[in-house]
Amino acid sequence: MRLGTRLLLATTMLGAASVLAAQETPAPTGPTVADPANWPAAASAGLVDPETEKFIDGLLAKMTLEQKIGQMIQADIAYIKPEDLRTYPLGSILAGGNSPPLSGDDRSSQKEWVDTARAFRAVAMEDRPGNLKIPLIFGIDAVHGNANVVGATVFPHNVGLGAMRDPALIRRIGEVTAVETAASGIDWAFGPTVTVPQNDRWGRAYEGYSEDPEVVRSYAGAMVEGLQGVPGTTGRIQKGFVAASAKHFLGDGGTTDGIDQGDTRVDEATLARVHAAGYPPAINAGTMTVMASYNSWNGAKMHGNQSLLTGVLKGRMGFQGFVVGDWNGHGQIPGCTATDCPQTFIAGLDMAMAPDSWKGLFDSTLRQAKDGTIPMARIDDAVRRILRVKVKLGLFDPARPIEGKAGVMGAPEHRAVAREAVAKSLVLLKNNGVLPLKASANVLVAGPGADSMGMQTGGWTLSWQGDGNANSLFPGGTTIFAGIADAVKAGGGSATLSEDGSFKKKPDVAIVVFGEQPYAEMRGDIRTLEFQPGDKQALATLKKLKAAGIPTVSVFLSGRPLWVNPELNASDAFVAAWLPGSEGAGVADVLVGDAAGKPRRDFTGTLSFSWPKAASQFVLNRGDAGYDPLFPFGYGLSYARPGAVGALSEEAGIDASAANVSTYFARGITPAPWSFATDSKVTRKVVEGPAQQEGAVQLTWPAGPATVRIGGGELDLTREANGDLSLQISYKLDRAATGPVKLLMEGGANTGAIDATGLFSGATGQWKTVKIFLKCYRDAGVDLSKVAAPFVIQAAGPLQLSIADVRIVSDPNASVCPGK
């Protein structure tokens, strides 16, 4: 019996009364759902009524078993075509983070998304023998606005919104997100995320509003009502509302070591008090769906946890919507695969997210329904819940007045809401009298984030990891530099953009915008909280400006608090701007005053996550034993409430090399803990990279076999392979290979290699980039569980090759398996 199973079984036998009995604070509105006695009554929240249930009874009586099973399977649009629905009557489709509309471009406008939705719906609802015409429900990760669509309003990520402490504004953000989602043809937003992150190394920490369950509790219901309308709203999709999905049930923010999809090892009281805080208010507000989590609780995978999915969520909490899985999450249950998992439906999952495995899962689930492995009562319950949501959302009404409507995406009034959220989310950590800036000043704006929509919007923006997003993909949006330039121009001043901080005329003040590069789950997991270990470009810029006697303001872009003591010491003012989204002008609204330096708007944001004093303070939450942050939960200076910050220790308290698990060679450097090694036969020399400021290394193989490798660490890349991440190599072929070339990874039980001869043959002299799926290595027999050398080339020379960059990236639409 697995660890934790006895407790879960005992919970079920006791009617789940104990598992969430620790909810102490009532939801912001409506009857308290903290009291278990109120859960079943409060939780129906307008989803169940006799007329709806009678309509569903009639549908269930007409449905074939195949049609019922189809309702329980969700496919991703990258892996299914509209015509497939004629054979497989699926009930739902989704667009994953990197999945493009039918146009094939994952960075598409409203029209391409509307065309895609209509193409799938047309087949689902067409007149043909035996077709019962049950509408599809189309879901997408609209987690900070409908940021999948070019031209949409992109809000700050939740880590910033938590700093506002403003549930009313959260509701308005939900309303804008909903109408821009509905306008693009999509019915269902996979949000709000009501996780309560407890370890800031977690790559999804920015999806949480706060480390404190009370903040999450105060936001959950408001966001659901913003997305869906208040309970009892009718014709939701027709009015510009969409279905919400509270996620990820349960404990996703508490995994050991902050590892995504890991194990949350806490007792029942902690699970209830901390991690379940957002669910009762979300259910009370009528959330139509809840998404199951990848993580385990004390060893038991949530996708198969009947005690919590059925006993607590549907039983004691009285949730009457449907439970959807996460991307092939059912396949992680012991004994399951992505294409065969009756356990997940028996446990209480109603709809399995089977993006690329949908066909196999449909066939196996149909077989298990026929042989009784999955009881018909469980199937009918799942289908009833799904149909109930479709009815209440208004999907059986073909009218969609919002869909495709011009002027909705990125409307000025929507951007105004986002701009307000940016201004309210800023947290002032330090100000030695330099802020607010005079609008009449000569301002230098520096740093890699100053004019970068990609950095300020972060992950889950146009693509899963949010990388590769040029400013041109955000029409109507404003970078932080552009917002500052407009503000000072209006006051008679001037602003100059210089990423490296260089200048010809000495400025009155400098603003340096820097921070984390975009990331999402898995790739965002880190091993130390030190910012930019081993590559202190931003710090060098700050020190250069300080040495020139220029007052400096740091604007820090990040998805979590990080150890930035050196950067704080080098700054006269320091602002945590989080990931502000598309409306960078909201930063200038607070930083830039009038021509005389009088504030136009004050700072109101306060920390919803504690700020670390050392890079080793991974678990740093209010109320913990030994709580000792640099800046505590709730901290935040303002013009009205100034405060001094003295010199800070610059001892990180942890080896910086532990942080680097994904960058192996960049700008002529092999960052720790990695090192470049070659056989004695191979010669190396430094050469110019694809850009003058970047270095590269040229490798020359003589006649005969030889090996080049980058190694020195120990990685487990199995999750990354399952998540379609890739190894990116930027290289130039100086002399083409005349013999075989292999790519492999060393460590563990590695026996396989990829035939990469084709990559290193042919035309020479041009820089190119190849992205190789990690799963290609796995499929070739490479053991990804213990990787000591992630980049290895074996070649039978002669061969001459220049390499500029080697790292893990996410770009499945542009990734390949060489030789296939």
C-alpha cells in the first residue's frame, strides 16, 4: 500500500470530513464555505436545476456508448483534424501552449483562431446519420489574458496581481480575459490558478497569487465570477463569458524541492489550510471545471486520487461541474499509460486531457466501458457533468455575437484595466530619494528588459515558454521604455534607449530594466534563488553607471522573489515589477512624476511573497519557523511611506553553479558547472559568433574518429523530454563532414545515439540553429535520467564546426528528430 493511501482511504470512509476541515476564513462573498456543513449547499452555485437535469436525461437516453466516451476525451488541435470528429465523437479540444491554429502559425491573430474553432464546430454539429449534435467545448491557457492571440491584452502574471490586494480589480481582469477569449472563438479558460507556492524555486511560482492562502482565498471567487459571470448568469458565451477552471487540485505549489510535477509531502491540516484555500470560494462562485494536478500527495498521484477527487471535491465540497485532467497527467498513474488508464476515470476524473494520445485512450476506454472495468454509473456521471457545463455555458445555443467581433481584442478600455494592474502591482523595495523622477529630466533607459515585450510578458505568452516573442507580435502594447519616453516627453524631458548603458551625454538619471528570461513549467525550475549566477551583466551595467555618478533606478522583471543583494546595493532605487504584461506604460505612471518631480501616482503594491535574504532561502513563507526574510510578506515602500535600506551582504549562501541546468555554452563561455572537453585529436580556437559581441568556439576534427563533449553536472531530463523540450545548437559548418556524425548524451545507462550526419553535411559558411527534441535522444536509447554530459558529438573526421550556443529550449513547432 503506497505511502499516504491509508490516510486517503480513511478519509473516504469518514466522508472526507477531516481533509478540509481546517478552512477557517470565509469566502469574500456569499455564505461561508469554510464550514464543511455548508459545502454541498453552497457549491452547486447555480449549476444544477431541474430543467437542466431533465434536458441532460434526454440526451443521455439517446447517446451511444461511443458518444459518451467521446465526451470524456479531450484532444489537442495540433494532433487532431476537424474531420477526425466524424469517426471519433470527442467532446472537447484544446490548444496547448505551443499548438497553432489550423493556419499552422502559433503566433496568429483573432481571425485564425476563430476560423479554427468554427472548423471543428462545423464537423461536430453537421447533419449526418447518427450524429447527436453535442457541441464541443474548446479550452486554452488564458492565464494572464488571452495571451495566445496576437493583439490581445496581456495582464501581469498572478505573482504581480497578488501584490495589488485588490479583488475588485481581479474581477475586472477576469471579465476582460473572458470577452477576449470568447471573441477568439474559445469557450474555456484554464484558470484561475489557485496554487499557493511554498518554494520559490518552482518554475510555476509566478502562476500563484501569493505564498499566503488568505490572499489566494480572497482572489479565487472574484476571478471565477469575472470569467463566468455571477452564479445564475444565463447565455454566458453569448454575453462574452467563458468557463473557468480552478487549478491544480491539489497541492501543486508544495512539492518537495520545488520540482514541477513532484510530490507534496504535508499532513492533512497543511493540505487543507494552505493548498486548498482557493477551492471553496471558487466553487462557491460557480467554477464550472476544476483541473487535476500533476503532483502527488504523500506519494499518491492526484490524477488517480479517488479520496480527494471524489470524496472531497465532489462529495464534501459538493462540486457539480466536471474535473478535467492536465496534459497526459493520467499517464503518470502507476499502471497507466497515456493511452490506457481506467483508474483515472474510476478515481473521479471526468475528462482526460489526452492531447496526442486521444485516439488510443478513446479505444481503450470504450473497451473498458464495454467489459465493465469502468462502471456505467461512473461514465454517466462524468458525461452528465460535462453536458451540464455545456448547457450552463450556453453552448447549445449557436448564437455567438462576441466571436470574431472587431475591436474587442486589445480594446483601449481593456488595456486601461491592464495598465492599472501594472501600476498597482509594482512594489518599491528601496528608494534613496531618486524617485519619483522629474518628467523634465534627461533619462537613460538601459538593460535587456527595457524595450522587450518578451521579457515583460514572460511565459504562457503566444507560446508555452514565452520565448522568441518580438515586439512586433504585440500591436497596441507598450514596452517599459516606450512608456517612460512618453511620460518624460510630456513633461519636457527626454529618454534615450541604450541596452548596455553607454551614453554620449551624461544623463540626469538612469533606469536599468533587467530580470529573468521567459520560462514556464519544468524549464523554470531552478536550484538556487540567486539572480543570474555566473553572468552578472545587469550588475556590471549598474556599477558602471554608479561609477559615473549617475543616480540609478532598477526595475526588476521576475516571476518570483530572487536574491539580488548585489544589484540592490548598486541601485539608488529598486522596484519589483514582476512580469507586467503588455502595458509597460503602467511602470512609468508610478516612477515618473510631473516636471517638478511631484508624484502622479504613488506605489501601493506590497509583497505577496517574502523576499529572500540569502539565495538558499528556498522555502520562506510567513508563519514558518525561523522566518527571516530580507523583506517580509506585506513589505512595500511608497512616496508617502519612505524607508531606508542599508548595505546588504553579498554572500549568496549557496554555490551559484547549482542553478544552471539548461545553458551549456553561450557567448563564448561554458557556464558552471559545465566544462568543454575534447579528445586530444580535436583542436579548439575562439572565433567570432553570429553577432560581434558573442564569442564562439571552432572545433576541428582530423581524419579519424574523435569526440567533443560538454559535461560536469548531473541532470534528469525525463520530464523535459515528456514536455517536448529540445536541445538547441547554434552552429556554423566550416568544413562539411565526410563521415558519420552522432549526437548523444553521456551518463547512466546510455547506449544510444542520434545519427546527425545530415546536420553537419552540405553547405558551409552560414550560421544556423537546430532544435532537437529531447525525446529523440530517449527514443534512440539514451538514458535521460542521469545525464552527466548533455552535449556530445562523435564524428569521423575531417570536420570543422563552430558552435555559438547550446541550451535547452521550448519550440516544438520548430524542433526535429534528425534522420527521421
